[in-house]
Amino acid sequence: MTAQTIAQKIIAAHCGRDTVDVGEYVTVTPDYTACQELFWPGHQRNLERIGVGRIPRPDKAVMVIDHSTSAAMG
């Protein structure tokens, strides 16, 4: 077995395996999902377009606010 990076260890743990290889495609269940606030409207439209009407686990969704108004606008 080759040494695993921390990222490989985390991914392996979340897909129920001992190891993963670089470049390998796997299915994982994330602990949380995050979205930057300005991109949410576009993401919401895309989800609705594919038939997703609600977030299945809103307690596991995080909205990251990383913009603020300019001091000149105050």
C-alpha cells in the first residue's frame, strides 16, 4: 500500500474505504456543503431545473458570506 495524503484519507473515510488512488472517481457523502452567497441564486435555478425542489439536509448546508458593502457606500 502506498502512503495516503490527508485528502486521500478523508475521501477514503467518506466513501467507506481504506484507501483511494489519485485520479480515481469515488462517491462520497460530505459532512457539509457550502455556497458563497452571491452564487446561490444561480445554483438554486440549476437545482430547480433538474427537479430538486428543496435541499434534503438544510442542517448540513452552509451559506458563506464573504462580501460586504464598501465603506464609500455607507
